[in-house]
Amino acid sequence: MIRFLVFVLMVLMSVVPVSSAHAQTANSAPSPDHPFRIAMILWRGETKVEEGFRSYFHSRNIPVDFQVYNIDRNIAAIPDVIAQIRKNPPDLVYTWGTGVTMATVGRYDDVDPVRNISEFPVVFVMVSAPWKTGIAAPVGQTRPNVTGASHIAPLAAQINAIRAYRPMSHLGVVYNLQESNSVSNIADLKLLGEEMSFEVLAAPLGQTGEPDPARIPQAVTDLAKKGADFLYIGPDNFIGTYRDVLTDSGFANGLGTFSATELEVREGHAMFGLVSHYDLVGRLAASKAAAILMDGARPGDLPIETLNRFSYLIRLSAAQRLKLYPPLPLLDYAEIVQ
């Protein structure tokens, strides 16, 4: 029987309500002939997050017309997408990931009404550090048209999850310097390392421009030589794209990989992780979108949230390949992926 590893989150950040530039009053009841219109700006096509988002509306018989804009990992396409959205105005905009969301809405303190969307409600998903990156306003301030759902477990909980598997004093991380969410995550990991007595062995890529995936194997080899106990995959789109290169390099060096996101374990070869189920993240975001569309809630009044429980996943094939079998007590609550 699958049971979830539960972690209680810290008190959520409060948000001060202000008026939105886009009128946030309850819409008239939708119908199949006049559904709500949601524009979805996606990083790499539809995922389980969108499946959960859509299913929330379907299960409640709320008619929605989804206008999907897939930028296929090309942030430079965002201005054209925004222009198309403005020509065919939706009731709400949905954005996937830190890069897409930042390009769409800008920082809370640097919004360009020409370049960024400020006139429509925006609900984001898969933004790992909304406050650190400036997508979310700090305490005492608010973004009238923006709210969303994050997906990353608290870092301390992640470290405890790693140590529940094996002792860890050196954590190896290959990451993309060009992604603000990844840089922020590394900084937080290093600070936490001082508190929890572990060292972050960082291998940044992209120092002079776009990172080169061909450099991943050597970076992993170097981390192994420095004494890394495990590899770590955080919220990093580049590493997520080349996850198999990273995990295969880990196998070659006798290193298991821990992931903070579900896909790397469930569909890749990361050995284990503490993750949010993507479909539940989508449903959490959809509950906010429904409050805006159905009840006239203002995005700035809705808290930016993370799920309050996370799943401990173990990919058995990776553990067998490395002969790093999980301790028996973990099997009482971990979800085993074959």
C-alpha cells in the first residue's frame, strides 16, 4: 500500500489585497456555448500538471475553453505569444515554470505594461522560488493580478529525505547559471549546509552563455572525485531536459541521484526524491483559477501556496543498478517506482 511522507509547511506568507488593473468581479455563469477562456503558456507542451488543472474544471462541470501556447523551450517566443493573447483576450492566463512566468509578468517591482501581462489575471505553476525570483511580491506588498502554486518541498525536508536513505555530508549539484531559480536554490542549499552540516559541491554550467550538455559527464566525474555522496537535481529546466545524461553519468561514477521534482524519478532514472505529484499541483492552481473566474476573487488576495504533503519516491531499478538498496523502514512510507 502506497503511503505518503508528510511534511508540515511553515506558515504561508500573507498577502495584502489591492485593486487589480483587470476587473476581478464574478463572471456570469459559464455555459457550453460561452465557456471561460484560459490561455495556457507552456514551456514544453502539456504535462501531468495541465492534466490535473483541466480535470479540476471537468470534475466540477465548469465549461472552459483552453487556448494553448507551447513555446517549446524558447523564451524568445513569449512576446509573440503575449501579442496573440491580447488579440484574443482570455479571462485568465496560466503560465508554466519560472522562466515562462517571469517573461510573462515580470518582477513585482519591474512590470512593463507593454512587455508584460498586467491586465489579465495570471495563475502560475511550477515556480520553485516565487519570492526569491521576484515573481511574488515580498511581505507587505502584493501583485494585484498574480497568484499561483509552487511544487518544491522545503529544503530541510529534502535533506532529511536524503539522509533517511544514506548518510550524506557532500551533495553534488550540476546546475545552470542562466536560470535564476536554480541559482537561488544553490544559494539556499549552501546556507542550509552550514546549519545541517553538509557541503554543497557545486558544478555550474553556462558561465559564458547557454550551457553545454556535453559538459555534464565531466562535471559529474569531477564531483565524484571530490567526494560527493549523491547527485542532486533541483528546480532546473536545463538539467531536467538532460536528466538522463546526468543520471547515466552518476551510474558511471557510482552515484545515486536525488530529485526535488517528480518527473526525474517517475519518467527518468533518478534513484529517489521527495516530490509533489504534478497532477495535484495542477489541481491546486485550478482551485485558484476557479475562485477568480467563478467567485470574482482577486489574484492578489489568494495566497501563493505549495502542497502540504509530499511523496517519497524510490526508483527500484536505479537502486538495483547501484546496489544502493533502501533501508527497510523507508519502505513503510515510500512509493516504489519500478
